[in-house]
Amino acid sequence: EVQLVESGGALVQPGRSLRLSCAASGFTFDDYAMHWVRQAPGKGLEWVSGISWNSGIIDYADSVRGRFTISRDNGKNSLYLQMNSLRTEDTALYYCVKTLTTVVPPQRSPLDYWGQGTLVTVSS
Amino acid sequence: EIVMTQSPATLSVSPGERATLSCRASQSVSSNLAWYQQKPGQAPRLLIYGASTRATGIPARFSGSGSGTEFTLTISSLQSEDFAVYYCQQYNNWPKFGPGTKVAIK
């Protein structure tokens, strides 16, 4: 059974940093690209960042580019999101998401398994 | 940048009725279009990918159609568990989601 368990969410002040983690199990982690998707309270889904299986392809939403860094450790079956210079508008539930297919670039696959999310609240 | 739109924002339907949800892309995404269902307090669930292929375990009452810029999700006979928010998402390039359609009980 595929499991994605996010952690690291917290209440932080604007301008501070936070690192999210996602522990993956139930599938061959290093075969799949992964993504972070967020959802502000009461709002829709917003893609944040994606990374290929070997970290060779990475991209970010314009809203986080230059502040967030995605990474993965295939030896630990883990995905990370380093979040710097946090803003109030970054407040959201952050989902770790697995891609459906293995043979295409990360931007060309639907998203088939989602974790339950970890809540990041940015407030003074 | 591709912009995804969905209509209507809210669809009020009686159980057993048919629901038709629309999704439009600002430029062609070929058939690289997925639909997700999200219930309150839950993570999204993949329903349809490739515009018309049902994901594993998804009931046959869910069907998708379209290509290019115009897409439709049809729920043939709404069950109580289908009342939720539905999002479309293009994956012709880095993911972009539509704003969602809430399917509510009439």
C-alpha cells in the first residue's frame, strides 16, 4: 500500500524558515517523480514544486521560486521542501504527491497518490 | 502560462441525476488532463487521467471526455458519496489546477 506521510508543518513568523519532509513507502520511490501541492484554508489546489526521480529536473511555481527548494533522498525514501523567507500567503496545507507514471518527465504525469498534508501557518 | 477554468463554480444536483462539469484550458493541453475529487477534510483523489481513462478503482459512473482546450467530467447517476469538489488539472507542462466545481445536494 502506497503511503506518503508529511511532517514539519508549524506556526512560524513571517520571514522565518521551515523544512517539510515526506516519508514514502509501499512503492519503489526512486522510480517516480514527486511533487508538493498546497491548499490555503478554504481555497483550491496550487502546485508548488516538482522533482524528477533523479533530481535532474526541478521546477517551482512563480509564487515560491527563489524562496523554496525541493529535494529528495532516494536512499531514505524521502522528499523535502525547504521553505525560506516565509510569507503570510504561504499559509496552507502542504501535500506530498506521487506521480502516476515513471517513464515521462515529472511535468508530464498525473498525480495519483496524495499524503494527508502538513499544515504551515505563517503569522506574527 | 496555461490558465485553467472550470464551470460552473457550484452545481446543485439531486441524487440519481446526471452531473456534467466543464474544464477549459487557455491553450491546448492535448489529452494531458486529469480530474480529482476532494471531500471535506480529505486529500484529493485521482479520478480520470488522459482526459478519459478512469484511475484504478474508480466507478464506471465517472467518465471524462475532450481534448485540446475543452474537457468534460460526467457523473452518470450521482450517489451520496459523490458530493464533493472536483478539480481539473493539466499536465501538458508543469501542473496547473482549475479553481474547482463544488457538486452540492439539491
